Amino acid sequence: MTLLTTVFAAVICTVIWYKGAPKSDMKVGVLCWMYWGASLMWLVDAIFEYAELHAEYFTPAPADMLNDFYLGLSVVALGLVIWLIILLVKDPKGVVKAALFRKKN
């Protein structure tokens, strides 16, 4: 479930990035790289787990599937938090800078 969750997030993010590909104001490419990296990590994990469990790999317990799904959602949420921090630090549209240096009357 972790692999599926991160692959879906990576595909959705890549489609969003591709729609606005010439200009990258929102730094969505960084988010794509994080999700594809996480997907690759979970793919390697799945390969090694399959090598260990063989046919049992395809019949996980429901509790294990739920735990894996929560872990996948946690990875997606952490990626969004990191992307948001990068976005706020880079401030491509100058919104944070304008809010910080706004003169108060």
C-alpha cells in the first residue's frame, strides 16, 4: 500500500507539473522528485519483501495493509510539508516578502 500511495501521489503531481511545464512558479518539480524517489524506495522494499515471502507477499493481513496505507499517507504528507517549506523559503511570487515588509499605518 505504501508503494501504491506514493506512486499515485507521484503521478498526480507529475500531471500537475506537466500542465504548467514551461514555467515552474510553484516548484512542483521538487515535489515530483520527492514522490518519485519515495516510490522508487518502496519499489525496492517490495522487491526484497517479495524475495523473502514469495506467494505470501500477495496476501497481507488487513491490519498490515491499513498500517502500510497510513505510512504511505504519512510520507505523502511529509513531502507536502517539505515542499511547502521550500516554497515559503524560495517565495517565487514574493508574497511572503510583501507580507513581512508591509508598512502598517
